[in-house]
Amino acid sequence: MVEVNNPPLYGVIRWIGEVPTQAEPLAGLEMEVALPTGCTDGTYCGRRYFRCPPNKALFVKLKTCRPDSRF
């Protein structure tokens, strides 16, 4: 479980790796709640990296993830 942003958004890391369009490793998060914008179903730039419900996958730079402070 991790959090990103401020105020925090919470999710589970489902994928970590590199993509052709980014120089830094990304984390694919399955968010606790569906977000209205910026989320997918586990695809990034047309390629599937993991599966989750629509509007619940968020891809962020790995270094921006922090341990979930609720635990």
C-alpha cells in the first residue's frame, strides 16, 4: 500500500518497471477509488501492464510513492 500526491491518494503497487516514454522507473498503482481523470484500466500509452477496473490505474514515477501513512 502506498500514497501519492498531497492530499494523498491511496493505492496498491501492481507493476514496477520502465516504459519507452519515460527515463525513470514507473509504478502502476491500483487506486482505492476510481478517479475522474488521469486513470486507466492498467494500460499506459496503449500497452497493458496490469489489469484492474476502469479509472483505477494510475502510473506515477516510482520515487513519488510513499508508504501508506494509515498503517
